[in-house]
Amino acid sequence: MNDWLGRTAPDLYTIEQMARATVSDLPAQFASPARAVVIRIEDFPPEDFLDEMNIENPFELTGLYDGIPLTEKSVMDVVDRPDTIWLFRRPILDEWAERGNVSLGQLVAHIMVHELAHHFGWSDDEIAEIDRWWE
């Protein structure tokens, strides 16, 4: 009998706990500002996110930073919502299954760090120079 029979996929709460553990494990200078970011876990990205980013397949988006990067914040900003990192469980689980070479915790941590880098003001190109995840 296969030992995976009868098991269920990790739920939203489990993914959230992995994301929070990632923040807790950051060096102090990053962990403190990272704790100010709201973490939201959903099964799939909302349609308006996909439309805004011209993404047709919801499985293509595992995470998203929604906010004003720290490098662009001003005391003059009118804040209409908190900085938020969204993680999308089903696309994350699909990527994890496709990769097969990383733990789910490693993948969630990678996505969280990538989105936190956007919070700290890094561009996708700057993140890619340091994080060669696809290799």
C-alpha cells in the first residue's frame, strides 16, 4: 500500500505557518520590518490580480507583494491598505510537485523571501542576480 493514500495536501494554515517561520528565521535587520507585512494565503490569486498582470493561467502566480516598497515610502503617503504578501497555495503545491527536488518548506521560504525583497525595494532583475533559483 502506498503511504500517501489517504493523506491530504497541506492546507492554507500550514502554508501560512511556513511563511511565518521564514520571517522568524530572517536576520534581525530584515525580520523586524518584515513582520510589519501582512501575510495572506489563498488557494488561487484573485481574478483582478491576474487581469492586472495579464496572466491567464492562475497556476503561474505563486506569490505577490502588494504595497509600497520601503525605498519608495514617504511620510506624505496616504495609506489605503497595509503592505501584504499573498501566497497562493494551489500554484505553490503544483510547482512543488513539478520540481520534486525541494521541500515544500524550502519553496514557500523562497517565494516569501522573493516577495519580501520587493517589499525592501528590490526589482525582479536584482533578485534574479542574487537568487539563481531556476538553475
